[in-house]
Amino acid sequence: MSAEDEAVRIHPVGGPGEGPYAIAATDDGAVWFTLVHGGRVGRRDAEGALSYLSLGEGAQPSGLAPATESTVWVTDTTGDRLLLLGPGPRILSQVAVPTAGAQPFGVVSLDDGTAWFTELGGNALGRIGILGGVEEFPVSPADAMVSMIAVSGDSLWFSMNAADALGHVRGGDAAIAVTELPADSGPVGIAVAEDGAVWAALIRADSLARVAKDGTVTLIELAEGAKPHALAADRAGGVWASLWGSNALAHASAQGVTTLHPLPADVAEPHGLAVAPDGTVWTALESGALASLAPLHARER
């Protein structure tokens, strides 16, 4: 079913063609976003003021993840590096990936102070230790196209786009377990829900996949051409999804009930997705803006 979109607000950011792509919300009320084609990272503070940081000519800031209450990790895919950014925004530190052409993409931060990332070009996982050293862990098969990554405690999940599968590492240095998904499904976005279930966006199958804690896989079909891309868990066992092809956001409950939230017709291409601490859902629109969907409790007042 569809929901009215009066709770959706549009916030223009960046210049034409810069392509807002990934998004992250930190506990200080800020919303961070990457301008993947502009080589910049933007920050919208709790009052709505915008500030930007250029990562240099040729940089391609792709993935984002909160590190602390006011800092984020960002991957520079073409620069084979990760940067820790603080308010300003400013660079606090940067870490080079040892393998040339690794193309770091997705990133998450763990409570122990480490960060993990995916390597599109290296088909591997990477780990940044608390002292800044980097370890790399190859993933099989060699053409799996390791894409996005999510975390629950010390357990990591990641999507293997070309292999139609999800990978799972329990406890940092354990062996990788694989969950097979339907052929030609193309998992991209991934999230771990509050109930421990893992969700994946199947961009080629126009579906969401839910992997229960016992390993059972359930598929939730979306409209043809929906092309789900990014996912963000809510606080009730469900998940939000950006529907790149349908120009909408979707919410799926733990029971598989889906609700569609269309975006205004004059904006398009929702990609990155984040749920802020206050429950606001944020998405990055590659057409040049951010969109926010007010939390349910605010809409019911």
C-alpha cells in the first residue's frame, strides 16, 4: 500500500551533476552525505546549515558510516583510501588501502574502535585497526563483487552482488559463511534488524530478502522496476529501502508488510539511506538533494 508523502521534505545540496549518493546520521544531529561525482563530502548540522569538504581532484567519496557521535568514516573509491572526518567538516585521519585498485566502497564502524570496509576491485574485506593498520581478507569466488556491509555487535554481513549471495563473518577473524540467494537477484544494500534478521536489497529481482536468525530466507516482492538499492533498519525489526527505479522509499515490517512512500515527481534517484536517532528517515537523491521523512510519532501529533 502507499502512504501520503506530505511528511517528505526536500533539501537541495551540492551543484548540478555532483550526485548525492551515500548518507549517514550521527548522534549530534548532523546528517552527512557524499557528492560522489563532485569529490566532496557534505554535512548538514542539527540547525540545517550546510558545510562541505573537498577530497581533492579525482576523488570519489562513496560509502559513509558513523564512527562516533560526531565523526564518520568515508571511502574514497578511486583514491584507495578511507578518511575519518569530524565536524567542519575536516579530515581527522586518513588510511591508505595496501592493495592498489582495491576500490574501497562500503564501510561500517564497530564498537571496539575498528572499521571494516568492502573492496569492489579487490573482492575482499578490509579492517582498520585501532592503531590505523589495515588487514585485507579475500572473498571467494574471486568475481563475487563484494559491495555493501552491515554490522551487528562483532558480526559482519556483506552483499556479494555478482555471486547472488550474502557473506557473514562472526567475530572478526572467523571463516566467511555464505547465504545463497535466488539467481540473478543482485544483492546490494544490506542491514541487520533489531531482531537479528538480515535484510538485503535485491536490485535485479525487484525484491527484498529477509534472512532469519535460523537461516530461513523470505522474499518480499516489490513493484516491477522498483530497483531497491540501500537499506536501513528501524527499531522494530523492520527495514527501510530506497527504491531507485520507483522514486520512492519503502518500509517493510518484520512480518513482511510493506508501505510505499512516494517522493515528489520533480526529484529522482534515491540511493543512500539512514535513520537518524530521532527516527527521521533520510535519503540521498542523485538528482541533487536530500529527502527527509518525518518519524511516525511526529506525523501523528
